[in-house]
Amino acid sequence: MKKINIYTDGACKGNPGPGGWGALIVLEDEQIELSGGKKETTNNQMELMAVIKSLEHFDNKIDAIIYTDSKYVMDGITNYIKRWKINGWKTASKKPVKNSELWKSLDSLNSFHNIQWNWVKGHSGHPGNEKADALANLGIDKISS
């Protein structure tokens, strides 16, 4: 099976405030659009939820390329998480890692699936990222209506 391309994004109206997440999953012969939201959340939580929900969509192990415009997600999962786990989910300054439950969920999914992580600049015209952004805003609309 070819690698699955997954584009994710989170959005928030106020931070904290109502937020949404969106994911575009591109398979060989179809595209799957996912979105959701929460009444009181942060942008970072929605960025994490977008990736978590997209990976939870698959029951079996997949090979995926994830595209995120979130440096928070990108740096956290590819770099900082190793140290957080060693330090008992504490930061370098000995403070609890924010959103640790979401990070633990993402870590578990990242360990299960074969993921290649890529950062893309947000709002730069990248079609997959733009669609994920629109889905994240749709997630906000779903909880606001």
C-alpha cells in the first residue's frame, strides 16, 4: 500500500475559546474529510486533536505522511516528547507538560503507525493545508450552531 497523506489543522476563535480541528486524508482512490470541535479549548489542543483523530480513523497499522502547520505538534512529537517521557512528563523547567493526555494519546498512535512528519507553512496556499484549515473552521461552526 502506498503511503497515506494526512493534512491536519486546528483553529480557535479566542485562545482559549471555541475551537475546531480538521483533517484531510488522501488515499489512492479517495479523500476522507474529518472535523470536530469543542466549546472551550485552545488552538494547540485542536492542532493535537486533528492529528489524533486522523490516526484513530484507522484500525490497522498504516504508513502515513502527516503534514501539519503547527510547530507545537511538529517539534513536540519529533523532538521534545522523548525528554518529556524521560522526565516523567515534565518540561526542562520541571513544570508539567501542557496537554499531556493528548500528547500521550498521540505518542501511542505515533508508535503504532509508521509516520513521517512534515511541517508546512500555514496559510501559504498549500492545497491540503488550506482544506484542513477549512475543515477546522467547519468544526467550530458545528459546535456554534
